[in-house]
Amino acid sequence: MNNKFNIDFSNVRWYQWLKFAIGAVIWTLIIFWTSNLWLLLGYPFIFDYYITEFIKWGAWKRDKNGNSRGAWAEWLDALIFAVVAIYFLNIFLFQNYQIPSSSLEKSLLVGDRLFVSKVAYGPRMPFTPLACPMTQNTLPILNCKSFVEWPKWDYRRLAGLGEVQRDDIVVFNFPAGDTVCVQMNNPDYYSIILNTGFEYVSRNPGALKGKEFHTVWELNHFLMEQGRRQIMVPTSPLSDIAVRPVDMRDCYVKRCVGLPGDTLEVRHNDILINGIKQEQPKGVQHTYQVKTNGVILNDKFFENYGISKADRAEAGLGPVYNLPLTDEVAAQIEQLPTIVSIKKNDFQYSSSDPFQIFPFSSDYKWSRDNYGPIWIPKKGATVNLDSKNILLYQRIIEAYEHHSLSMNADGKIFIDGKETNTYTFEMDYYWMMGDNRHKSADSRYWGFVPEDHVVGKPIVVWLSMDPDKGFFNSIRWDRLFKWVD
């Protein structure tokens, strides 16, 4: 059969038509899922790849005489395919994640390797599409950025299997990770400069000469500016600063305890949502002060009660220890004859807390264990703004929803240059906390998690290795392929 393109369809085998049909159906589903009509341009290439073969797709693997260039070409072809496949799998389906800290013990353990489902809440289209797969923000060995900052895409999330629910364990990009002191990832950059500024002013009270602060907003801005100047001197180890887009920020994993529109409180370590006390998820830990009769607790004791070496190092040398324990384990330890007393830590507000606890304001007498009430912003909701609560929403307005924000000495608020006393939120926000409540850097310390930072939901532990044991004994066999609750 001849036509103006000289295509002889009589030589096309039935299985080529079948492969084309399958490829076209998959491509059609992708177009519907992404709602991207530009992908319609892919149909001619799919047709050519399976049917017409105008483009010599594998020509680079052969020399000018048509002979194979050798095994290296086949290996390179396979490698390129694998990298491309992994890239798209990472974007749209799942990614691997390793638990780095004990903030979710005993729910997830340090050394757990997880498969994180991105279709659980819908995958995000990448903000920075040109990036090396299987790296978060830095290329190993080369120690350089693993992404190119141009082009940049706006936030868009594809349809998923559901939405974030209360008590879900969620992987998300660290909200305060847009600016990072490369040599010190914890605490975050903003906490570092605020505390550095406070320490500098404490040592140099002359820095406050002639200064008058009408609001905590003004004071915090002054302290952060002082802190920024201190760490940016060339001799400071913190002067190496990196700026990262949303999807290139470090990933955190916490439990979502507050949803958009909720009012959350922490009272004596208990969480209340809209005034109702919440049942604790299984495995939640708090730090207890444990006093012995003089006996020094040994490694066997710590191993029996599942206390890691990292937690032991911070526990104290006795006879008084601060140990992260579940309520059940605390009750067991209390029965031991060597234990004189055991008491759950319950910190109240102190004068140092404004610079440790979000929103870093002495107007809010909150602590780690007695926090709130705080309202979690919901998309489309409008809140009244004043000189007190502006610090609750400042980062949302400026960093997450990209508006300019200022306040004059009279307490008048300006957004994008216009005076206002209200703000309408453009995204949903969440409140994340670790199950190891006293050893978790979470929303109590850096605030709300925007919906565009949500990565996915851990679904299964595919490997777990105990960092406190040698390599051959480190595998936790009972956790292999364990579903995440």
C-alpha cells in the first residue's frame, strides 16, 4: 500500500498495533489525569515509535554501516531509560524515604525505609522540573545542587485517592527550609537568626539605644536583622546560606493532628481539637523524669524498654533520668523496686519561650506542653488581623502566598501596599506533630504546613535497620514490609 508518506502498513505486525493501542490508551489516561492538552502532541511520536518508524529511534546505537556499537550502547540505553522511568515514578507515584530522627518513635523508628505514596493525596507537578531523581537537593560526592532553578512551575496538584485526614502520618517539605544554614540544618535558619539577635542584644545592650518598639512585630524584626548581620560575617560558620524552592526543601515526616479550620490546643500534653480531647495514637511518647534509689540504669535496662542510644545520651547520668516513654512503659517502670518516682514532664510558659515557640511572641503565653488555642487556616476563610495575631500569619502571607506585608508604628497593616485589617487564605494548612512529643521539632516550633508542601503518605516499611547495632545484626526483621498505620 502506497501513500504520499510511502507508508507500507502491510509490513506492520499485529503486535505492533497492539503495543500502539496500549501506549495510546495509557497516554490518554495521562492527559486526562494531568489536564495538559500540550501532551496531545505526543500521539504522533507514539504512532511513529510503534508503527511508521520515520524517526530512527535506535540509530545512535549503530554505526554508519548499521552494525551495533557494542554492549556499552545497550547499557547506556538501559541506563537512560531507567533514569527517566525513576524520574517519573518519583514525581507521580512514590518515592523512597528514610526516617532520620526519633520524632515518631514508636510509630516509625530511626532507620526505617519507607515507600511514600504520592497518589494518596495526589502528586504535585514539580516546581523545579529539571532535577536529578532520587536526590532531595544535593548531589552526593559532588556536594552541589541537584536541580536547576529554571524553569519554575506554579503549584498544581493532580487528582489523588483522598485528602489528608486527622492522625495520618504525612511526609512534607520542611516549611521553614526555604533558607538554610548549610552547616547547621537544625534549628532552622529563622530560629537561628532570631536567637542570635536576642543573644547579641543581651551582650550588647547599647544596640537598643534610641530604639522604641511599639509591638512584638517591630522587636522581632529588629532582633532578626541583628542576628542576620551576625551570622553573615565572613568568619561565621553559618554564613554559608542556601535558598531552596518548595520541592527541594528537606522532607519531614510527622502526624497530622490538626486540619484546616480546626482550633487546636495542647493542655498538659493532651491535644484538644475544637475543645474535644483527642485519643492518643498508639505509641505516643512523652519525656518522664525517672528517679532511682541510687542505682545507675544500665544498657540492658535501656534495651529492654526500647530506649535508643541517642536518647540515652540525653537522659542524664543518674540517679535522675529524663526518658522518652509511652504511658504503658512508664507504668511498667514505676513498678520496679529501684524506682523512687516517675513523673511526666509538663512545662509551663517561661520568659525564654517566646524565642523558642511559634509564633515567637511574648503576647502568647504558650509552651511546648501547654499550647494554644490556635486556629488553623482554611482555604477561602478570612481572618481579622491586628498587631498581636499578625505574627501567626506573617509567614503564610509573605513566604507561602507571596504577598508583601508591612506594619507601621501605629499598628496599621499593609498587604501589597494597601491598608487592610483582614486576610483571605489561598491554601489549606495543617498542624503536624511527632509522636515522640518531647523530642520532636514540629509545628509548635515553626508553625503551619501549607498544602503545597505535602508530599505524600508513607504506606509500607520496606526495610528497617537499627543504627545502634552492627550491620549484620541491624536488620529489624519484624518490621520488613510492615504497613504504616
